[in-house]
Amino acid sequence: MFDAHDFFKKRFSGHLKEINRYLRYILNEHIVFAMLFFVAALAFYYQQWLSNLPEDFPTAWVLGLVFGIVASLSPVQTLLKEPDLVFLTPVEHLMGPYFRNSLIYSFVIQLYLVLIAAAALGPLYFHTYPERGTKMYLLIVVVLLIFKGWNLLANWWMLKIRDVSVRRIDTVARLILGIAIFYFLIDGNVLLAGVSTLLFMIVFLYDWRVSSRQAGVAWDILLEKDQMRMQAFYRLANMFTDVPHLKTRIKKRRWVARFAAKVSWGQDQTYDYLYRLTFVRSDYFWMYLRLVIIGGVAVWAVPNIWMKIIFTLLFLYLSGFQMMTLFHHHRTVMWLDLYPVRTELRSRALLRLLRKLAYLQTVLLVIAALISSSGDWLTALSVLGVGIGFNVLFNEGYVRKKMYA
């Protein structure tokens, strides 16, 4: 007899083992140290920013927007695999306990978002509303948990609907209503918060009614959603270790590739062309862009010259550490072994690309430092000197040693 509850426990156990295997590589000492330093520096300047917060700052809008997004961001993770489309369909009528456990797991695994949002925005709330006690804020967090559970159920019901536009409109409607509810609640307008909640419940009940009219489970949609989330995790893990489950995803991005792929023709430029296209057409491009933007904002935001230098070193290190994994990106492609090109040119080509990316990021960080310091050239030159020095030591020392080991 098929036991759905026991089946979920086995699937859940295997899922945890796989996640933990890759988390050991992702949360290494380098990343943990960088994250701790970044959070500590952010908390320090957050307190300084709060002390100079203007009276007309839209705290209710900020908290309402963040809490509304956190409540609406409630995906369902079912842990399904491709063979389940064949072997579980005959026992679909017995899968109730499995899907119920999946909903509980999905809710629990997303609680970290609630904790992070509540902890991060708590100081802002108490600074703006000092007359309100802790109980009021805790009540808002409890409401956030309730709405997150309701959104999770609504998302589960809507996964039976195959029309993508209907699911998208439903998600946007619940998102807007969630933002409105938390805005009015934090702003103290209980009446409008109640009206918004009533409208949300109408949408919620509509989702239930539409779902109840659908026959069976849309197995292919559930599998597609789960695979998308796991592939996102695999892409993250692939930056730190070999992930055999990763499916290669390429985007042409002609507007970038046309510029990046301009190299002189010749055998010695073969790998330059390959790595440039690989960078702009893969996830490395957006990862690099995100680190450049976040690093630029951090350097621009902190007023202290030493903190600007530290943030420059931190984000140059993070970018370089992530980009050097490009060397192993084509490790499973046998065609590269057939190139009539010397293998040492591969390492040289990647080093050239890493140098260019590092110096480009350094220049952008210098510009951010120059803007934030109102044209103080001493600050800009300090950031520039530290950036150049780090790039030389990192690329010519650490990266070269790793690739030629």
C-alpha cells in the first residue's frame, strides 16, 4: 500500500542531504567572513542613518512595501522529480498527505525571510514610532506570518490553473493588496487596513473556488516550478564546486556579445573569444553586474575613507573569487580538447579577461568614491591604488597559482 507520508519523509531526507552537500562549499570561510563583515558595517551605518532620519521619512511606505513583498513571495516547493509524472499519477488520489507536508515545509523554509525583514526594519519602526511598544510590532509580524500562510495556500491553488496570465494577474492583485494592508496597518489606519483585508479575502476565496473546479493536479507545472528553483540553487553552487545536475542555460544577449567578442583573428585568440562569450551569455554576467552595483553603492554610501577602501577590497575579492570559476565552466565539453591550440593559452586568456573585469570594476568604484566625497581626489586615488594593488596580487598571485597548479 502506498504511504504518501512515508514517501515524503524519504524524498525530504534526500533533498536535505543534497542541499547540505552543496551548502558546505557555498558557506565557506571566505564567504562567511565577507558576509559577517558586510552585515556588521551595514548595521553600524544603519544606526548612524537612523540618528539623522528626517521627520517626514515615509516609514509606513517602506515597511508596507517590504512586508507586502515578503508576504506575497510564497512559492510552493513539492520536491517532485521527472519520473513522478509517470509513477505518481496513478496514486494521485493518495497524495494528499504528501502535498500537505510540502506546504508545511515550504512555509517553514521561508520563515527566514520574515525574520530578516522583521529584524532589519525593527529599528526603523521603533525610531519612527517610539510611542508604540514592542507588542504592536510583534502583532504586525504575526499578521505577516498569517498573510504569508494565506498567500502560500493561494499559490498552491493557482498552480492548478494552466493559464499563465491568470496566475500572473492573481499574484499581482494579492501583492498590491498585501502592500496596502501593511501600509495602512503601520500607518495606524485600521479602517482602511480592514477594507484591504476584506478585498484580499475575496481574492483568496476566489482562488479557492477556481481551484476546486479543476480536476486533478497539474503535475507538469509543479515539476517545472520545482526544477526552476533547484536550477537556481545549482547555479549558485556551481560557482563553488562541480554540480553535475546543472543544466546549461545560455542567453544570446547580442547587444553585449557583439561588443565583447571583438578580438583579433588568430589561434592565440581562440580562448579569449570563448571566455568572453561565455561570460556575457551566462549567469556570470549578471552576477558580476550585481556585485559591481552593490559595491558601488556601498563605497558611495559610507563616508569614511577607510571603510571605502575596505569595501573596495571586499567587492573586488568577491568578484574575482566568483569569476575565476569560469576556468571550469567548459570542463564537460569535449570539443575543447579538439582545438588545435596550445592548452596554456586557455589560462592566459582567462587571466586577461579577469584583469579587464577587475580593473573595470576598480574604475567604477573609484568614480563612486569620487562622487560621494564631493571631488576629493585623495579618497579617489586611495581607492584606485588599493584596487590596483589588490588586482595585481590576486590575479597574478592567487588566481595564476590556482590555474597552473
